[in-house]
Amino acid sequence: MNWITLSAAAGGLALFLLAMLMMTEGLKTYGGRSLKRLLGRWTSTPLRGVATGTLVTALVQSSSAVGVSTIGFVNAGLLSLRQALGVIFGTNLGTTMTGWLVSLVGFGFDIAAFALPLIAVGVAWRLLAVGKRQQGLGEALVGFGLFFIGLDYLQAAFGDLANAFGADAFGADEEHWIVAFWLGFLLTLLTQSSSASIAVILTATMGGLVGLTDGAAAVIGANLGTAVTTALVALKATSAARRVALAHVGFNLITALAAFALLPGLLWVVGEAAEYAEVQGNPAAQLALFHTVFNLLGVAIMLPLAGRFATLLERLFRSAEEDLARPQHLDTTLATTPELALAAVQAELPRLQDAVGALARSALQEQRPLEARAEAARQLAEAIAEFVGGLRAETMPRDVSDALTRALRAVRYLDEVARLSPSARHVATAAAGLPRLRAVSDQAAAVLRAQTSAAAFEESYQDAKASVLNATVARAIDVDEADALLDELSGLRRLVQQWGKAVSEPPADGLPANTTAS
């Protein structure tokens, strides 16, 4: 075995991975904001999501980067899971661009004559550009040039290996297809890049080391491997991230099974298309076409099922916050019957009040993050408000309309309490040596438990405010810290006031005025 050849192959692969990283990071820096806007705005339907995912992945050359952005949009509520599915389906199509780049541009011409000037231009641009965005473009150009340099080393190394071991080293029976599949799968896991592993497979096929059938099986394995890397990253992530990762795994697994089941037929179609396009002498182009065809097949299978797939995924990995944010009693079919709509609100509002009360009390007693619970409570408040706002008041009896108006006011008060809760905990811990801050926090918690009156809290609030001002005059705390403390005290006061309004709002018939647990 020629160790020089193997080291050249390893070096070429390392250079190729570095090039992919530079291209991805550079293009993200140069066009990241525009690409994110495109991803966020042009995904209103699963089909548009597929097109957007394909385009963005082809531009940044990283399905992982697009997947992470998609997960972020889902977590932020900017994309629904159904929209995200379209983008995930599209990322697989976008990764086929690397195969076409390798097969149609990477062979048959003097790579150095093209790549070295491109690297020179990229380095000059990177050094002379003003601002990170323009520097990102220079970095991407350097990565693009290194991409072809690395490809040239791989091509030469695989050509030498083919001469040493013989063409089509894997053979052609089914057992060798399976070996090739697992090699493609493991190569993606090792390189953490399906684009890199696809390029390696195409280069090995072009060099004669791997036959077309084995290369196709290896491409299927690489395609599945990229989904597994996404799943491993999302194991300890949020529920939304795990659903998107599972969607990626499910899509790639179904696509791989379909491609294996139809492998002979797909290869025949690819062969006919290659002959029509006069690229039958270019096995790398045929593999790139195969990669595109079986991913299109996966989209054709899964896109009509996107709605059902999303519904299934939404039942998995549910968090307590998501269960809280989802209304349990509101149903748009009740909108035509005002009395039933009111009954639904009567059932939902105590859930919101209990959740917000527990959130506010936790904020005054615990130091752990509460932002997720606060956001869930606000989402429930928004859902109730939208439900009430969607009812037609002109068709309601007057008493029902008045009751819904009172409920809507209570929802607004509770939404404000949820918004203020995460920062309320700062009052008790913001300044050591000011015990009256701890006292006012305790008084607020007592009001929330209905154990004391708002008047008692107000007296404690005024004492705490005077304590902060006295400490400022005595230079025990600086002016900026005092301003922050006074703002947080005002926020706590408003929280208590809004809570008092919510629980004292005259209830609808049958709706208890205060359901929060002591």
C-alpha cells in the first residue's frame, strides 16, 4: 500500500473540509441576513418551503446551517412545524448542488489555472475589504478556490488507489452495495458533512475506484448520515428542535428505503438520462443525477404527507410549557354559538390565572430561569384574546357580550403579569444590605396568595423605595444601580396592581373570581 497516496488522499479531504467550512461561514457572513429573511418570509406553504430550503442550502453549501436556522425560527414561533418540514425537505435537494459542482466543474480542466487566481482574488478581497460582510465574501472566494484544490488532490489519490486495487474494487453484488452504503454513512459521520462525503464518493467513482452501483449505494448512505448528525446535535435541545431533527431523520430514512427498493430502476433512468445528455462517460455526473433524482423522489413521497407528518411529530417531545401554551377548551366551531364560546372561555381563563399566579410566585421565590414559562403563559393569553376577538359581538346577547368583555380585560391584565414576572425576582436579590427589598418581595408574594392586602404591599413598596434612595445618598450604591432598582420596584408594583385587577374583575356567570391556589 502506497502511504504517500493515502496521505495525499487524507490531506485532500482535510483541505476539502476546510474549504467547505470557509465557503459556508463566508457566505453566511456575506448574505446571512438576506438568507434568513428569505427563509422566514418565503415558507408560507410546504412547497414554497421546499424551494426556499433548496435555494438557501445551495447558496451556503451547508444543510446543517439551514437546519439550525430553521430550528431557530420554529423556536421563535416564526415558522410552524409544517413550514419547517418543507425547508427540511428542500435542504436535501440543496445538497445535490455540491455533486453537480464536483461532476461538471471539478473534472476535465486545469484546476490550478482556475483555483489559484480565485484564491488570490479572495485573499486580496479579504485583506482590503471594509466590514465583516465584505470580508465574508473574500473568505468564501478563498474557500471556493480551496474546494477545487482539495478536489484535485482527491482525484489524483483515488486514481492511484484504483490502479493499485483495480477498478470497481467493491465488486457488483448486493452484499457489496450494503458495504458501500455503510461506508458512505460512516464517512458522513466522520466528516460531519454530507457535501464532503458526496464529493469523496463522486471523486472515487470518477477515478475508477468505485463502480456506479456501489457509488449510488454510498451516496444513499451519505444522504442518511447527514440526518443522523442533525439528530445527535438535537438530542438535548428543545422540543421543537427535536421534532425538526426527527423530521429530517424520517425524511432521509424513507428516501433511503425508497431509493434502495428502486435502485435498479433508478439507475436505469439515470443511465437513459445520461445518454440523452451525452454524459454517459462521466460517472460522477451520473451519480450527481442519481442523488438529485432520489431526493426528488423523497420530496414527491413526503410532501403530500407533510400535514399528517407534522401532526404526528407535534404529539412527541411535548414540554410542560407547550402544554400550557396550547388552549384546551377553545374551538373555532363554537364561534357560531356565543353561549358555548363563553363557556369555553370560562373553562380556559382559570388555567391562565393559575399559571400566571404560579409563575409570579415562583419569580419571587426562585432563581431559576422563568422566561419559557412566561412566554407559554403569554401565548395562552394571546390565544384566548384572539378567540374572543374573533367572535361576532353583534350576534350575541348583551349579557354574553359583557361577560366576554370582562374576560378579555382579565386576560390583558394577566398577560401583563406574565410579562413582568421574569424580572420581578431581581428585586429580592439585586442589592445586598437592603432588607426592605426582600420585605417588599415577600409582601408581593403574600398578595399573590391572597394572604395580605394591596395596601400593605403599597406601604412596603414606599419603604423599599425610600431605602434605595437613602442608600444612594449615603453612597452605599451608585446612581445607575439605584435607577435600575427603582425601575424594577416599579415593575413589581405594576405586577401586583395588574394581578389585583385581574382577580377582582367581575366574573362571568359561573366563573370564579379567584381560582389561584394558595
